[in-house]
Amino acid sequence: MILAILTLLAAQLAPSDTSAAAPAAAPADRWQDECSALAGRRGEVEVSSATPVVPDPFFVANPEAGIRAVPVRDVFCRVAGRIEGNIGFELWLPRSWNGRLLGAGVGGPAGVYNYTDMAARLSQGFATVTTDGGHKAADARWMADAKARVDYEHRAVHLATVAAKALANRYYGQSVLHAYFTGCSGGGRQALKEMENYPDDYDGVLAGAPGPYMPLQSVRMLWFALEQQRTPQGSLREEDWALYEASVTRTCDANDGVRDRIVENPAACQFDTAKLLCKPGEIGGCLTAPRLAMLDAIIAPMPDEQGAPMDGGLFPGVRTRPGPPSPLLRAMWADGVYDDPDWDAMRFSRSGDLAKANAAMPELRADRTAIGPFIARGNKAIIYQGWQDPSTNAGPTIDFYRALARDNGGIGPLSDTVRLFMVPGMYHCRGGSGADIFGGSGQLPIAAGADPTRDMLWALIRWVEEGRKPESIVAARDPDGTPGLTRRLCPFPQSARHRSGASTDDAESFACAEDPVLRAMLDNS
């Protein structure tokens, strides 16, 4: 069964037309020797292994936690090494190269390699590089190490990129023609850091669900997880969140002119949570008073200790993750801030501990709007964000884009460099009720290969190399390998509008048009 699945994936990821860039000449017949010759140490970069890989019939990298295995059928040189002793990286160099380097970001606490994007895009001719962020997932209390923290914040991706370009130059005998970066969640944050801190690294970045102000997002997630521990009778279960989400969808589904089980723009939705309160004697399909009170608290702006709002709250219908807080959240403060494995989370202070996190990890934030060097180089960025994301919520991403517009000449000039695509119905990086396959990081299969109308990475490449702005992207939902729902994704502040009488499951039935609610959000920046 596993062999059959891998064979199917290999067929879906077969190389397609990648002629947008002139491909480099393939290494000579001695390519295996030339690959092995990359091993060794140069400065702070130590290549521990450089192995020729000839798939028979395909190659699959050892799976890492949370990383999906993708088969590779292409011959390549697999390079593995370390930088400064602690920053692990892998670089895959295809024998048939399209002249481009792709950096593949990793999410959450990092500590693993993004083999999914590496394998998928290697089949399209990219040299691909990834890093573990300066530590391994199994490393206990790595956040207590100051170097590991700053490498995780921003240095690891940059140093791995510099090393990858040098190694590619040695192997192919020519420089990388164009470099791109893709990532979602923590990988999306890494993409923004590259745009903000290292504009010379990549000609284009694709940043998914980036959580621009991650310390504040982490405060929200930890605080409300602790609040539910303090008030167990109000703790929200999976079925409570599902009820809330479904109720909001029923109420606001038709706001865009069509009932299709997807809320196109939750910012235009109005929902009265009091409708969910259990009536006397009612025990199912409703919320008890304590749970309704907890729901209202979570979706509202989070207050600081004096009652002032610290964020904008959640859009209607957005759920959060039930259960205890993520171990990464505890590690941020127990290890990264206090260096105390016995730190008592119940003493957590929203404003005080946010300030301490920002002091201990100042580069964990990726919301810097001074991107003049990135713009001046002619670089491009595409940001994408699921409206229904329960982890890195949509509001902060929109706020960051609004701030970018405010500080870089307005939405008109900004849209020549950076575009934001909101994805209706999508959860964190993928999943949810909407169409969630459009060439984003970790999304398989990659729709239509190198089609820039359906694949955001190729849309980014066309923008950089041909100057053609992405006016819309067709997203698909294809859970079982058969044709299904497609949707048109639009650049902010536009939303998709349905043509009366047309199919509700076909992207061709929708057109992008300016959304007055989203425009008002920009105008009020």
C-alpha cells in the first residue's frame, strides 16, 4: 500500500516545463566524483557528506517529525553539513538544473529539515536547501542557549543560503541565476526575515501564515490555554469549536452572493454568539454559560493587566486549538526568557512576559516595515494567509500588510513589490473547508506543475523574471486524487465574486473585485 502511494506521488511530481530560465549544463560524466568532492571544510561550513543519489525507482529521505515523505525520481547530489558547529543544513543539487536555488523553510520550533518542498521542487529542476534552524528537535532546552536562539530567529537561514550558493557555484561551475524562498508558519516567518534582514539572499520570497509578530501571538495562545486550565468548566472542546465554526458559516456563507460552505471574507461577517447558549434542559448542540463566556473572551481582543487591548481579537468563525498549550510556548519563557525548567506558567504576565520575550529574542518578530533595500533590488514577495487559521491568525498578517502599505507609499506602490493573498476557509497552511492547494509550502500535489496561474511559487518566479504581477491564483481542493473544488484567490484588498448562475465549485465562475470592507481596513491604517 505504501509503495503504491509513493508511486502515485512520484507520478504527480514528474518534471514539467521549467524553461523560464536557461538551464545550466549538467555536470559531466564524472558527476558522482564532482559531488563527492564537495565534502570537507571551508571556513565555518563543514560538509560532512556529499552523496550521489540515483533513485531506483525512487528515493525517499528519512522522514522527520511533521514532514511528509515525497518520492524523488531524479538523479541528484545530496549534500549535508553544519555551519558554525550547530546549524545543520542539507542541499540537494539536481543533475538537470534549471539555474535556480530554492530555500525551504521549516515551521514551529524547527529542528528538522523541510524534505517535502525539497523533494517536490527538485523534480522541477531546483537546487534546494533547508536548515534545522541551529538545533535538533530532540535537543532538550535548546532555547536556553543564546546562540541557538538567535540562529533560530534569523541567522541559520541566511548562513545556509550563503553556503548553498557557494556550493552550487562549485558544483555547477556557474552562479545561481535566481534564488527563491518558500515556507509556511515558522517557514513563512523565515521568509519575512529574509525580506527584512537579508534582501540580497533571495530575489523572491513566498511567505505563508507568517505570524509577523509571533511573540504577541504566542502570548495570546498561552494566556487563553492557561485561562481554560484555571476555569475547567469553561474549557472549550473540539465539538464546541466545531459548533461555533459551523454556526458562523451558516450565518455568513451567503454574504458574497453564493452559498458554497465557505465564508469569503470573515471580516464582513456579523455573528451573535448568544445564539449558541444552551436553553434550559438542552444538553447538546449548544454551549453552557461558562463555555460561552470563555468563547467570548477568546475571540475578543486580548486585554492587558489594565484592560487595554493588546491585539484585535479573532475574526468570526475562527477556532483555536483545544487542550494544553504547545510545548514551544512554554519553552519560550521557561527556557528562552527565564532559563528555569521549573518555571511556573500560572504566574505568566501578558504584558510583562511579552516585553521580556521581546528583549530575549528581539529578532523573533518579523513585522519590520522598512523594506527599502528589498524594493530597490526589484525583489518580490507573495504572502498568503488562511482566513480561518487557528494558529497564526489572519488579523496580525493583515495588520502587517496594512503597515507595509502605510510605510511604503500606499497599497499601489507596495503591490508592485509585495502582494497578500487571503485564502477563504483555509486553516493553518492547508486544510479547512476551502480550496487549499496552490503551490504553497508543504502542499501536495503541486497543482499543474509549473503553471503560474495555479502555483504561487511559479507565479512569484514569473513576477520576478518576467515582470508579470499575479492578478489571481486558482486554488484546488483535491483530497482523493479526483477533480474537485477550485477557487480564485485574489490580491488584498480584493475578494472573489461569483457570477450568477455559474457553478459554485469552479474558479472560472468567480472574478476578483475590490472588497469595500478590506479597502476600508487599508484606508484606516
